[in-house]
Amino acid sequence: MLSIAGIHHRIKKALSSRSACAWLLRLGWNWKEVKMGIYKNRHEREDIKLYRNNVFLPRMEVLIPRMME
């Protein structure tokens, strides 16, 4: 298997999107175009708001001092 460093030494100019897809496949990655955003129609549901405000945000608040800026 070819490493990312190995790719860097072989590339002389910018890749086309077709070449980038071919390299991803060669490295064992999949190419997928995402059409829908993360917050599509669901971020304001009541259960989502409760989870965000009571679970996710308090946990993130605890982790902020450990995050790099």
C-alpha cells in the first residue's frame, strides 16, 4: 500500500478531480458526494434541542480547556 508521503513525492502539479478520486480508491478510501447538509430540517426538533442543551453542550464546556486554539 502506498503512503500519503509517497504520493507527495510523486505529484508534480495539482491533481484533477478524476485523478484525486483514482488516488482515493487506490489508497482504499471511497469517494462520495454529500448532497444534504448536517442540519437539514432536524436541528430544531424538540428532542434534538433537549439533547444539545442538556447533554452535548455541557460535555463540550468541560472539554474546552483541553482544546487547542
